[in-house]
Amino acid sequence: MLAFMLGSKVLSPQYVVWLLPLAPLSAAGVWGIVASAIFLAVCFTTTYIYPYHYTAVLLLWSPAIDILLGRNLFLVALWALMLFLPAEDKLAGEPAEV
């Protein structure tokens, strides 16, 4: 779902809410914490831009555009993390078969 969001013409903030149940469940342990932290950064930057500074984005104000770019880079980082997560058996710490 995240890959479709990133590839669409319109990356609307309402689509970020769709990831809410998926990001924490994407992995266990440290990888889940990292995915959740990136997702929280996405939520924070989305909330910073859209309710409060949307007119600054429309006026192409540099800090607002930079924050919007950062939000999109966080989304790409979250997608890459979910795409390249280690396999589940490697996360569990099971001994390798001989």
C-alpha cells in the first residue's frame, strides 16, 4: 500500500492514516521500533504542514517545502525498510540448521 501511495500523483495526508495499523505490525523488535519511529516522523511532519502551514506550501515558502520534502523522504525510507526487512526466522534468533 505504501508503494502505491508513493507512486501516485497525489500524496494526500489522509493516506498516511491508512498506514497507522500497518507500521507497528510490520516487524518485531528493533526493526518494529525503527519502523514506528519513522512513521511517527511522517505523522509529525504531515501534521506540521497540512493543518498549520499549508498556505506556506502554496506560496512556495522554503522551510515549508523542505519539511514536505523531508516527509516524503521519510515515506521512502519507511518503504525501503519494509521492503528489505530481514526474514522472520532471522529475527527470532533461532540457530541455523547444520
